[in-house]
Amino acid sequence: MAQNRHTVSGDFDLTPDELRVVARYAVLHAEDVLPVFEQAVPGDPRPREAIHAAWEFINGANRTALQRVTSSDAHRAARSAPSEAARLAARSAGDAASAAYLHPIARAGQVGHILRASASAARIGELEAGGDPAIGDALLERSRQRATPVLIDVLRRYPPAAGGSSRVARLMSALDRSLRPAAGPPPGRTAGRGAGAQRTESAS
């Protein structure tokens, strides 16, 4: 399991500490909405177990099959959830656990591992407020405030999130745009490594 202790490389580098920052960002949002699932499906522990697995990694454990298995289980719980809000809550927990395995490849689809849990939490807020988009916007602002410089640096190594027809996709794209600085080097191997190392050192 040596790969769990060292930087992972692809189109750019990701350090374990950077992955933990991403996982922490996702799990905070997943925890916010976990009660929505547990009230709808009492007795199903799968999303909560995924959140526990995410915290194990965040708190310093190596990433292992635990994160993969609990993430898959939480996503299965989402597929059988009785409402959109409960489905999104369970999926957010799965996303938090799988954030440990964010891939260092410059593809827009990877942005979902960073931001989808926060976009899902915003959508759940809208649903619980009768579909009020102002609630979603307010929750996105909270998510923007939660984003650390390290998280933003990691995000900028990826292409912008692709738009989509679902409300969650649109919320994620809006959050993505709000977090990216207006100027700076484009995503890439050199930019990602240099900026990531500098940010990580300053945060340590």
C-alpha cells in the first residue's frame, strides 16, 4: 500500500494532504445533509459508514479499500432512496468517501469528486424550501466560503466543470466558476505541481 503514502501522479501531482483537503470539503457537506437520508430511510447505515471512512482518511489513515467499498455502498443506498433529497444525501456521503481516490487526470468529470457533494447539499436545501433557488444560491455561497486556498488550487488543475441539464450539475458549474480565479496559469502538469507544492507548504 505504498501508493497511499506518496504523491500520486498523472497529468499533474496530488499529494495525500491535498486529497485530504478535498475529502474534508466533501464530507462537511455530506454531514450537513446526512439526516435527510436517515430520516427517510431509518436503519440504513451505509451513508454514515461512508462518512466515517472519509474521516478516517482525512485524519491521517492511508486510503484503502474501506473508502472504495463504503462509497459504493452509499451510492447503492442512493439508488434505492425514496426521494430526490434522500438520494442526493446518500450520494454525497459516497462522494466524500471516494474523494480519497480523486484522479490526477485533467478531465472535467473529475471536478464532480471535488464539488458534487456541495452542489447536492445546495439542491437539498432548495428541495426542503419548496424548490426556492435563492436557498441554493445562499448555500453555494457558504460552500464558497468553506473552500480553502489548497482546495481551490487543486480545483484549478482540472478543466472547468461541464454544464448539465440537472439542477445539481448547474449548481456545481456555478460553484466551480465562482471558485476559479479570473487570472493565472491554466491547468497542467507544471502549474499544478508548482502551485500545489507552494500551497501545501504554506498550509503545513
